[in-house]
Amino acid sequence: MSSPHGVDPRAHDDPRNRYPTDEQFYGNDRPDNAELPEDRPRGSGGGEASPVRHRGTWATVALVACIVLVILLGIALFP
């Protein structure tokens, strides 16, 4: 089969075997100006942004310590 769409060569002249190109297929229902405006512009247009603040490492250490303490208490109280 020499056709790119796998059409039987005996049916190559059949008008039902008309396949659009990718540009025609995907551009069929798109408007002429298909590019959307950017909803959140990047760059320095929005002024100075404050740095993102994360929870400190002490909060993470305390959380892990509490979880370990609960596990150890569970083992000690319910042997």
C-alpha cells in the first residue's frame, strides 16, 4: 500500500477516500486569529514581586518529631 493513509490502491479513485492534510483537518474549526491573549503576562510588567515564603525547616522537623513520638507512644502503650 503506497498511500500514506493505508487506502487500498484499487479504491484510490473512489471520491470517498479523500483525506485532508493535517493543517486542513486541525484548522477546520479554528478562527482566523487563533492566538489567545496571555492572561498572566510574564516579565517585569507587574512590578516587584515579593519572594515566596515557605515554612521553615523547624516546622518540618517538629512535624516529623511529633509523628515519631506518636508512633513510639503507640508502641509503648499498646505492646
